[in-house]
Amino acid sequence: MLTVEFTIEPFVEGDPGPHVTAAVAAVEAHGIAVDFGPFGSLFSVDAETLPAVVADLLRVAYGNGATFVNVSVSRFDS
């Protein structure tokens, strides 16, 4: 399993905006729970699903006005 951490700008405190909320919804549409945080959000995904989920996140974020998206992927073997 992989852990994906992402941030989406522009950052507006208290009002994430559609560039953030729509991107989170795009991930959740894959049946994946997002741990939404004020400075970054996390979700877990398998390696086979990762490319499609991240592609949707980026497409929707930029399509809704994002100016910068940072995505970090980590694998934690148990």
C-alpha cells in the first residue's frame, strides 16, 4: 500500500475553494477516504490504482483553478 500526501495552492485559510474540494472529491470517487488537513491531505492507495487516482486529482485541481500541486508518494512495508 502507498501513502499519498498532497497540497494544492492557492491556499486560503478557512476556505479551501473548488480547486481543493473538487480534487478531494475526485479521489473519493475512486472509493478512497481522504484525511483532509489544513496544510496537506493524505490517502492510501494500491500501486495499480495510483496513476489513475493521481491523474484525476491533478486534472480536477488544475481544472478548478489550482496554481500549484505538490504530490508525495511513500511506501511503508509492514
